[in-house]
Amino acid sequence: MTVPRVVLFDLDDTLFAHRAAVAAGILLHLDRVGGAFATADRKAATVLWDALEEEHYHSYLAGDLDFAGQRRARAQDFAASFHIALSDAEADAWFDEYFDSYRSRWRLHDDALPCFDELAEVIPAVRFGLITNGDPVFQGEKIRRVGLADHFEHVIASGALGFAKPDIRIFEHACALFGVPVEEAVYVGDRLRTDALGAAAAGLTGVWLDRAGASAVGVGVGAGVGGGVGVGVGDADAAARLGVLRIDTLASLPGLFAALPGA
């Protein structure tokens, strides 16, 4: 690995604390709605809401639902688990109210902003960008609200392109915007297959930010990539073959490059 000219980041659960905001937001929303929702098992409700996001957001990424449609379907399926039927208009209003609660909990991970400063010290000429799967308007609002807008030279959102991570075209497109070959770029994300493997398959250095699993299995920076939460054998083998690096905090990212010639 050479010193990168460009470091690209994922947004949700890499820099932006999305899962925490989702969990806090849905519980706040259920308390506000009241009725059967307010008496729900709070852990079960959080798990269900999270699972429905995974299901329907991937339907949006696959083109099976539009952005508003995946939100509506998520609200309707959640309400149906309480034997409540929501019309399309009711589901839209229900989700809009949830979204206000979710947005009130938006924040960055504590290690996000310090990482930019530390990388700039290790690689003084480094440039930063972001690749996110999602709607450019929605993701852009997050970026502005949490104070990230000034940190990126380019922001690439799958919703504006028509293809999403782990499609190698989105990584190639980002490198082309920066005018750098793929081998001179690094991509950091919290999902092994979608982020790190997708980037590595495109020729970038893929870095997997394994916030949940790395500390539990005692794996250090640059070590093997087996283990971790929800990692299949095939993914681990592919990660080893493609040279994916694993860290458990963004604080470890600058250390990957500090000892390289030219840093």
C-alpha cells in the first residue's frame, strides 16, 4: 500500500451515528403516538424497525421502490405488527412524525471529526470525499446538519447515479471525479461486503470499520479479517484475498498510513 492521495468515507454508521439515531427516534416516536405503540416491548420494537429499514431500503436501492415508497412500506409493515392498518396517506404522515424524532437525535460518532485532523497531519496533501447509498437530498441534509459539508471535496450519492455500492462503478466514478487512479484511493465503511469488499474489488484499498465486532474478537489493525458480526465465510475469504484492512475505531485509521514512505 502506498500513501493515498484521496480518502473516501461511507456516511451512515461510519461517520454519522445512524443506528443510534434510529433506535432513539423510534422509541421517542412511539411514546408520542401513544396507544398500542406506547405499550410495545421497546427492544422488540427497535429490532423490528431496524429490520424493516434493511428490507425496504434495499428495495429502494434495487429500484423496486422509490424513496417515498420505501418509507411508506416501512411504516405500514411496522403498524401491521400491531394489527393496525395504515393507508398510504396515513403511513406517510406516520413516517414524517417519526422522522422528526429521528432527526432530533442526529449526531456524529465521537471519533469522526478528530479523524479528519489526524489524517491531514499524517498525509498533509490528502483530499477527502464521501460515497453513500441513498437519496442525495436526504443524505445532503444529514451532512449539513452534523457539520460535515466543509470536509468533502466531492459527495457521491447512489440515488443520483442509478447504481449503488458495492457496484464497482460507484467507486470508479468517485476516483474519476478526483482525477486519481483507484490504487491511490482508500475507502472506509462499516459494512464489509458493501463498503470494504466493493471498494477493494474496484482496486481501492478497502478499510472495514468493524465497530461492533473487532474488539470482541481481539483483531488489530491490518490483521486477518475472519470473525466479526454477521461476516460469512465467503466474505472473510474475499477480504483476505483482496487485502481488506480492519479497524474498530476511526482513531486507528491514520495509523494505517503513518509508517508508509512519504507520510
